[in-house]
Amino acid sequence: MTVTLADVAARAQVSPATVSRVLNGNYPVAASTRARVLKAVDELDYVLNGPASALAAATSDLVGILVNDIADPFFGIMAGAVQSEIGGPGGRAGGERLAVVCNTGGIPERELTYLTLLQRQRAAAVVLTGGAMEDGGHQAAVAAKLRKLTEAGTRVVLCGRPPAPDTGAIALTFDNRGGGRELTEHLIGLGHRRLGYIAGPEERTTTRHRLEGHRTALAAHGIEEDPRWTVHGRYDRQAGYEATLELLRRDPTLTAVVAANDTVALGACAALRDSGLRIPDDVSVAGFDDLPFSIDAVPALTTVRLPLAEAGARAGRVAMGREDAPAGGIATVRGELMVRGSSGRPRG
Amino acid sequence: MTVTLADVAARAQVSPATVSRVLNGNYPVAASTRARVLKAVDELDYVLNGPASALAAATSDLVGILVNDIADPFFGIMAGAVQSEIGGPGGRAGGERLAVVCNTGGIPERELTYLTLLQRQRAAAVVLTGGAMEDGGHQAAVAAKLRKLTEAGTRVVLCGRPPAPDTGAIALTFDNRGGGRELTEHLIGLGHRRLGYIAGPEERTTTRHRLEGHRTALAAHGIEEDPRWTVHGRYDRQAGYEATLELLRRDPTLTAVVAANDTVALGACAALRDSGLRIPDDVSVAGFDDLPFSIDAVPALTTVRLPLAEAGARAGRVAMGREDAPAGGIATVRGELMVRGSSGRPRG
DNA sequence: TCTTACATAGAAAGCGCTTGCTGTACGGCT
DNA sequence: AGCCGTACAGCAAGCGCTTTCTATGTAAGA
């Protein structure tokens, strides 16, 4: 049998109530008593029963973090930052909180299941990172779930995700549209007029917003877009590789390739190299996110830097109520254009 | 007030016991009754109270995964694989389990705190990934904790970590020593005799084992190592960059640089390039792990591929009792040498 | 027809903790 | 000296669920 509060109480010659109060430190206990209790706890190697405590107190110290792909540093960086702020071990603030990182794999139903699981655990807060799926029914279902959570007192923060109106969720949204526009404008400014675009999976807000930004820039400069210039694919290297080959096949005269994110851009670079094209002399390449490895690409990747760690940290603080929510519950986080070696003037 | 089991019972005109049994499906319930209960659950939007359930049943559906750095794909890939196997949402197997990814940041005390937190939550299983710290006291403390956990019925699996004897923990250990040896032998085989080594942080098993492998190879070929050829640093790009400059400063005649992992190797490449040296013509570079971006380095990185996803998946299955533990509770996972463009014959 | 067994459903006793309320000293007042 | 406020400590009632044991209705066996 494991050691219980009562065992500690018996050994310290006090009531269980007193032990509980010593452990929670939310009620006056005489120093001598406290010492006696602590000694007993130590001697018996007592560990609080989390579920019992959560049940009785109707609160929990679990914080959920939903990510699309935990193996992708884009999410890893945000998740790590959130975690560092929620006052888990190492965080100075109050009680120890346990961060639960949930990997949805970008699968709508999994996202919902995890939210239910978190709701079941009576999570103290939930942070949803990354773009949302655009399937109508799913969005409504998620919104309903989020509303339930906030109503039950769980703080919900969206990090790098569009706002979810009327759910009580706080949103720190990335300005994907603005970043996309800026990036493409940079290329247009260099003289590019024929730009391929490798978009992410369809039905994703991130994908759509970045693409919209790209198109806005084209339109603003009177560039008519050829439908063949856009290819959709997953957010991974291989998709970038294949999409680039496809782009090249469709229109070998392209002078630039804009990728939905850095990982995809890396695949694009590989495809271009394998096709005997030089970067940026023959074709310029641009990514998005500015993940750590982007600067190590050769040539270094021109991209839009998203302050992932900062945004994650802020999301964590907001989730813990340690920082005020932005006005209106919505804040926009801007990206910063990073011009590097992979983009240059088009040939000729 | 939130909806409770009793509410559902009342609405379905059955006892709470019956509702519980329908929900858990571990006791015969007439089909008609079950349907009625399920209907009530649906209508009331009932969500089980996790803590209460865990308390009463003395079990929990939480599975902990400890990682050193969640922003590092090395850990992200393993964590994702573990998670995909523990039967969380998406996993077909039985109950929904919640994976708790805990970021220790490589800090000993945090590791311990997280283990206590997991113990407090009565986690069903715990997977510890990556190398262990070699601080004696800490190791003993962790071992004691692990023993407690296994004694309490929590399954403990070490993934990519040396075995912890007498703790009841199951170990899937990476053959870092063998990989390190093979890698260096490859370079020696190419003709290198003056090899720099950028090791990871000291007091880490991974660091030590890889370095030992390297030295074993040198010794086997009668190469006397110059103490100046080894530099320690963090497992990140910047550390690799700085260490490489330091190495070059100490001995400009080095013809190869072996890094503790791929990320460090990338930093090394950058430093070499910035120093006007060509890879591999002037200096060969090698990494370890074969993370996804390694193949995109220019030239592609010679490295040792560790089957992170496979190991993680296996660890997950073992943790769930879905796969038998290896004989003796210890299995060694080998790496595979990947020879690519970053290594070549030394000049001259 | 009466017993024996089986399939379900309910009653109730906790699981280990928190917390509102109720003592009980003790020191400082008037 | 008598009273009250303060500072602790304990009692006991749950928190919402699981599960053992018991009760009941029914089908099968004698």
C-alpha cells in the first residue's frame, strides 16, 4: 500500500487536515507543527495523490498544449516556450504545473479528442498552437469545445492561430498574410515577375493566409498570376522537393519559388540543385518561419522570421493569468522579413 | 454546475453504477440500457471527471515522456513516435491515453521534479528519452525514483538512454559508442589522421559514449590524440560554430571535424565556410543522428543515422505492454553510418 | 413444477484529499 | 478579574467515480 495523507498525519501526530494545509501552504500552521509534518513527509517519502487532490479541490495543475507535429521545430519551439512559462518545475511561480503536449498530427478528430481528454482532466489551461483546419463542421465543433472549456474555467489561448470568436479563447495570431505579402514584395522588388508558390495543405488557415498575402503582393504590382504557378503539398521537405519539380515542369521560366515554410523551402532548394539550377542566380527561393536551420542552408534562406519563442512564452503567461490578455482578446504577432542569400535579382 | 455521472443516470433512469459500466465497457449491460445511457450522455454533453475516475479506480491514463529539449527534433521525433503508439486518440488500442511531454531542459532537478509530478499523477507509464546526466548523486536519486515508480506499477522505459540497473526500468539503448567508432573509422579510412572532435556537454552519457567511440577508433589505428583536438560545448549550432573556430585556432592543420550531433555539425560547417575553408576539400565534417535537415546541408552531411522514430515507437509499445520487453530488460539499438558529401579524402 | 444458474441492475462503501465550520488556548483589553 | 480577538488544530462532510456484493427477473435443467 502506498503512503497516504493519513499516514503522514499519524506519524506527525496531527490531523490530516493539518498535513494538507502544510502541503498547500494556504492556511496558517505553527512553525513547529509544520516542521514535524515536513519531517514525517520526508521520512515516509510521501507523494501527494494527484487525482484525489484534484477531485477534492476541483482544480488541476495540468496545462494542455496542442501541436500539429511535435517533431517539427516550429511547434517544438512554441511548445517549449509555453512550457517554460507555465511555472512547471523551474518556473518560480507557485505550484508545479504539468504541461501536457498533445500531438494532433493535423488530424481534426484527434484535435477534438485531445480537447475532450483535457476537459476530462479538468485542465487548468489549454494552448492551441499553429494553424487551424478549415473544415466547417470541425471548426464549429472545436469552437463549441473551446466554449465549454472556458465556461468551465479553463483558460484557453490560441498561439499562432486565428481567433475563435465567442469562445472566450484568447488569440495571439501570426500575421501570416502580412508576412507573405512582404516576402513576395521583396522578390518583386528584386525584379521577379514569374514566381512559383508552394503552398501547404489545403484547408488550413496558415496555408491560405500566406498564399493570400503572396497574391495580394502580386496584385498590388499588377502581376497576373498563372494558375500553374501554385502547387499544394504537405509541410515537409519531400513535398517541397516534388512540388518544385512539378513547378519547373509546368513553367521552366520561373525565376523564383516561394515556399509555405522553411522546411518546404529546403526541399525546393534540393530539387533546384538536383535540376542543375543555381540559387539565387537561376532561381531565388524564399521560406517562412525562420527556423534555426534556415540560416545554415546554402545559400542562407530568405524568409519571414516569426517570433515563435516569444509568442509561445507570452501564450504561456496569458494562460497562467500571469499576463493580461490583449485588448479584445486578440493580438497580432508580426513577422520580420529576413533577406539572405537565397534571393537575388532574376537572371537577364 | 457541471454534469455528473448521477445526472446522466437520472436522465437515463438507471443507477450511476450502470452508467459507469456503460462508459467503461467492462461489465455486461443490456443493449437497450446501454443505448439509453449513451443517449443521455450525448444529450447532456457529459464528460467524465478524470481525477474522480482515477481516484476511484486507482489508475490513470496519463503517460509521461521526458525529453531534454522539446525544440530539438531529436527529441521531437522520439516523442512523437512514442505518442503515436501509446494509443492516444488515433491509436486504435483501448482507452484513450494522454501523453504528457515534459521538457527537462537537461536540468537534473527538473527531471526529478517531473518524475515526482508524474508519480503524483499516478502515471500509467513513463518514457525517459535521451542521454542521462552523469552527476552521481543525481543518478542515484533518479534511480530511486524510477524504482518507486515501477514498484507502484508504473511501467518505465528508457529510450536512447543507458540502462538503470535494479530499477525495473526497461532500456532501449542507443549504441553511441559503436556509432562514434564507425564514423571515425570511416574518416580514418579516407586517410584522415588529424581529427578535431566537438563533444557535447560534459557529464552526459551520450557525450561520453560518442567520444569514447571516437577515441577507440583512433587508438585502434594507432593515432595518438592531441588533447587540443577535443572541445566541449552545448548541443546546438552556435556551440558548434564557436568550437570549430577554437579548433581551427588550436590546430589549423586539422583535416576533419567530428561533431557530437548534426546540429553541432551544421554550426561547424558554417564556421568552416566563414573561415574560407571548403567542405570536404579542405576539411571533412561528420555529424550524428541523421536528423531530417542533415541531408539538406551543402554538402550533405556524413553522419550516423539513429532510428529515432522506430525506437520511440517501440518504447511506446513496450510502455503500453503491447510488446514484450527485450530479454534482460535491455536492448541495444544500433546506428547506421551514412556516408555523404561532407566527408572526403584529406588534401594532399 | 421447482430448483439452479445466469444475466443484469442497484445499493453502498470507499478512493485520498480539501475545506467550512467548530473548538480551544492564549494574550491583551477594559 | 472577566471578555474578546487571534492563532491554530481538528471534525466531518463531501468531491465524482468505481466496484464489490446483493437483489431480481428469467431461462434452463430435473
